[in-house]
Amino acid sequence: MSSSLTLRRVFLATALTGAVVLATGCSAGSATSSGGTAAATAAGASVTTTPAAATPAAATPTVANRAQAGSRGSNTQAQPAGTTPKRAAACPTRSLKARPGVSQGTAGSVYQVIDFTNIAQTTCTLYGYPGVSLAGGSPVHQIGPAATRNTTAPRALVTLAPGATANALLRITDAGNYPAAQCHPTTAQYLQVYPPGQTTPIYVAYTSTACAGTVGILSVSAVQPGSGSAS
């Protein structure tokens, strides 16, 4: 009897110990699962399978975009500072009418103004010295050397609006001042006039005695604004 009671007590103690161990294991597993979920949540991991709603991109331009748009707008509207108006082109021969202006004779020379009038519909410019020589014959040809440059008056850019006039002063030395054998006097019927910078001449009716030899009897000033005078 004593021995049988002892065995039942041992069995009961063993059963209680197993129950305690089983209960402890279940509690530990639950705690571990809960702890894992908390740790995952703290680390930022998603604990749900439902996808988050998409957030639309902002429609308002950023500061950089507004600055870039403003820059494009200013480039198409603003004019550069300090812009210089474009200068009118040089007057071509076809845009000019040349004619004798006033003249004045002195001892041994004649001072003859040559007027240049802009007959075109657009503004143009003259700068520097015209090329001038006496001409005659048939066909018309140059007689004697071309005019040398008289640098007394400085060169200046002359702007000619349609209908405006500029002038150059031509000096013609009397051919009779030179020996005939050196001058070879010849009657000229024209002034052959090249506007400054041009290669096509204008022939202006003008009768004078030229030197067909190597003697130069002409000199011309730079073009100046207006009709000018011979004095």
C-alpha cells in the first residue's frame, strides 16, 4: 500500500511537471511571435498585404521650373542692352546722280564742285574720296592721270537719305601752265566719276582742256555733306 501510493504521487508529479512545461512553451512561442511583429513594425516593414494608395505628383511648378520658364520668356522678349543700330550700306553707283555744282576760277586753276544725289528709295552712305578723271573721245576713254587726293578736309561718313546731296571739290589746274610737249593738250567732254568704294563710273558732261600725257592736273577732296561751294 505504501509502495503503490508512492508510485501514484510520482506519476502525478510527472504529469504536473509536463503540463507546466507545455504551458511555458506555448507562452514563450506567443511572446516570440508578438515580439517579432513588434520588431518588424519598428523596423518599418509592412505588416499588411493591402497596397498603399498611390499619391499623385504635385502639379505646382517647383521654384527651379518657374525660374527656367521665366528665363525662356525673357529671352524671346527682351532686347539686348547697348544695341547699336545697323549702319546703312554704301551708296552704289546706280543709286547716285552726279552733276557739276558751283565752280570758281582762280589764277591758274578752276575749282569745281561735284554733287552726288541719292536717287534711290533707301538711305545709303558715302565715305572718303571719289575717283575723278577727265574723259573724251569715241568710245569714251580716260584722258591723263586721275585726280590726286586733297587731304585738307578730313574724311567723314556722310549718310544720304533719299533725295539728299553730298559733294566733293575738284581742282583742275590750267593745262596751259605746262609745255605742250609735256602736257599734250586734249579737249575732254566728260568728268569720269567713281563714287567712293565703287568700280562703275558716272560720266558727267563737262568740257575742259586735259593733258593727255603724264602731267596730273586734277586733285579732289573727300566727300562732304550738302551741296558745298567752290570757295
